Amino acid sequence: MKRKSLFALSAVVVVAAAALVPVLWSGGDHLHNGTAMAATPADQAALIKKGEYLARAGDCIACHTVRGGKQFAGGLPMATPFGTMFTPNITPDDQYGIGKWTQDDFYRAMHTGRSKDGSLLYPGFPFTSYTKVTRADSDAIYAYLRSVTPVNVASRPHELKFPFNQRNMLIGWRTLFFREGEYKPDPTKSVEWNRGAYLIEGLGHCGMCHTSINAMGGPVSSAAFAGGLIPLQNWYAPSLTSNKEAGLGDWETKDIADLLKTGVSNRGAVFGPMAEVVHNSLQYMSDADINAMATYLKTIPQKSEAPEPLQLETSEKFGGELLKQGQKIYADNCAKCHAENGLGMPPSFPPLANNQSIQMPSAVNPIRMVLNGGYPPSTDGNPHPYGMPPFAQALSNQEVAAVVTYIRMSWGNHGTAVSPQQVSDLRSAPLD
């Protein structure tokens, strides 16, 4: 929903750490060697095609495929504050994958967060969102995963610190943070709105990045979609509930849809983790589903904000010096693309003036973009995106702080000055 200016509708896909799981068929299907089969080959082909689309919507490939590796063979390391998880093999291999899973096993994992043997799955696998997925959609995903090429590769065991490697501790976590149940449509809303809510809250699992987590790794439910720093990735997923950040209440629905579908719009572009989400998932979704998601996102109400991230502060005098220094650096390095007035040349070069993602309390994303650069995703709607060059080698910590300070405080922007120490901390951050 898990791939940032909008230097971010940011955010990234967070892990699927415990195997995506199998499911159940509706009337007319039967089982063959534990596999649900449609009534006719044409029905089965249609079911598999539907499942492929839904697996794209859930961005399963992002977590269960190592770059350059076999599709869905798992093994992707996922760093967490509690240790490293490794995503499992979800190909239909009988020995190491889900080849012996029944559709009931798969649905149980999706819906209840329990594996084939009944063991509790770690919440890196987004079952807290996937529980909202309907049985019919779960069945279709299962049919698709059963159709891919089996890969005979063992899943690597997690490397979690004690006591987090004790699965029985998840009972308490689930009591606090997990509520099982399929999505229930809101009868007061349109069919389109409900479809968007189902995709955002369920398969898209957008809340896993755009909602802060607490010390126990649980979501801060009182601040759902209110943004937060993505643990160990050093990208900030902005608030979707506040127009001070990435709240979309004053966006045109078309601009939201363009951003989701192509990675660029007249209001900004996505970089970092959100670019991965667009590249792997959202660009393949139908216009109807993208518009439904945009319709839902536009109506997310203002509510409690996420805990404010630690932001190193500068004195007023030093902030003024940075602002003056940053003006010259901007003129020399940035104005050619983003214009002297900060309005850019959208959608190729995003606007920096009146850009909420530039002005957020957290300056993590604009600092990272100046240091490391990046590209919006290459999509069918934007196959040759314009990129942002890196300036880590060309500019010192103070110079990066100066130009980001200038961008955050110019053209009517209401951001605050950036500390060179914060730049230094992010200079060594991982790039993805």
C-alpha cells in the first residue's frame, strides 16, 4: 500500500517474513493432490490470472524474491530492530516451498497468521493486513502461486535476538495488536471507495510503512496512516492524514492516481521505497483500482499525528547562516531543473515550492535525496524517468544541510533548518 519531491508518498514495502500461504476455492472447484482445481481448464486459467494480478497488488514479489534470484524463492534478508528475518520460499516446491500446503493452510496463514503446522507467523509477514482479504481472493493467489515454477531451495532460518526468537511470545503481541477479520464494506460509502479501502488496508498493507511502530514492534493504532520513520531503512513514510505532510485532501484525484500508477504527477514524484512499490506493484493495477485507491486516500481524515521523530535542532543564528549559504548552492546546483522559484518543471522535475514532503518535521527524505539522488520508477506511463543526481561526493555535510535548509524555508515553505550532524548520520545510511 510497502519504494519519497513528493520526496516521499514514501515508503517502502516492509517484509513478508513468514510465508505467504495457501487458500480455499468457491463452488464448482475440487481438489487434486491437495490443490484446488477449477471446474474447467478455462476457469482455472482465469483463476490463475486473477491470482497473479492480486499477488501484484500485494507486492509479494518484492519480499519473496532476491534481486537476480529465482521468482518467489525467498531468502531476502529483512533487517528489523529485533534481528534479521529471511523471507521464505513460496514456490510450489514440495520440500521447501508450499507444494504440500492445501488451500485451507494458505487461507489460515493469510487470515490468522498461522503456518501449515499451526505455528505463529512473525508479523513481518503482513497478516495483520492480509486478514482483510476475502476467501475468494486468497484462493486466487494460491492458484497463481501453485502455477509458478517450483524452486528447490531451503528457506533460511531467521536470526532474531533472544527473546524475540521465541515464537510463543507472539501470543501476547497478537493479543495487543491483531484483530482477525475480512474487510467489511461501509454501506454509507460508494462501491469505488470501498474497493479502494479494501486494497489500501488489505493487500496493499500500506499501514505497515505509513503507521509508526512502538518498542514492541506493534503499530501505534491511535495514529494509523499518520507516518513514521521506517525502522533501519532511514526513510520517512509521511503522514497520509495531514496536509502538512502527504495528506491528500487538497490534491486532485487525478494527481493521486498518476502518482500511484506512474510514480510521477504534477504534484511530485516518488523515490526510495515507494518507487519500488510503484515499480513492482502499482503500475500493473487497473485504472479502475488505481482510481478507487486514490478516491479512498483522498478521504482519509485528519487525525492524531505520529510521534514526532527526533530532529536535531540548530540555533536561529546558525539556521540563518545555513539559509544564506544554501541559496547560492541551490542556484549553482539545483535551479536548472527545479527553477529559481522552486516550481520545477513537473512532472519531469518535481516542484519544491509548496511541497509538503519537503516541509515535514522529519527532513530525512530530502537529505537522503540530496546525498544519494535517485530515480522515480520506470513504468509504462513514464518509461524514461528523469533522475536526481547524487551530491554526497560534491557537497560537505554543512553544504547539504544548507541547501536542504534553503529548500525547506524558501518560496513560502514552512520547514525548519537542518543540522549538519543529521546529514552526517544519514550519509552512512543504507541506500535501500
